[in-house]
Amino acid sequence: MTERTKIIQKMLKMQREFIKQEQNGGFSAAEYYSDEGLGEYKKQYDELARKLVDLAHAEKGSHR
């Protein structure tokens, strides 16, 4: 399994967990938009997304 595939699977898992928690009323709108409420989740997801973009650019030999 490639690193890209692992990152995508991790992101999809995080999305499923987020949706499940959201549908169960796991957080408020204020928590969603604040850095304190879901800050760590957002930070981790953002890091994965950036890494995925970097891998795609490296694969195609392009730059952002």
C-alpha cells in the first residue's frame, strides 16, 4: 500500500468519525468554528491534506 493510499484511508476514516459524531450532536457550531473545540482534529486533517497535495505534486513533478 502506498503512502498516498494510507493517507487517503486515514482521511476517510476521520471523515466518517466526524460525521458520526456530528450526527449524534457531539459538538456545537461554536466548537466547530473555534480552535479550541475541534482544533486538534482540524490540525491533523489539514496536515494530512497538505501531505497528500505534496505527494501528488512530487509524483507529477510539479510545484505549488
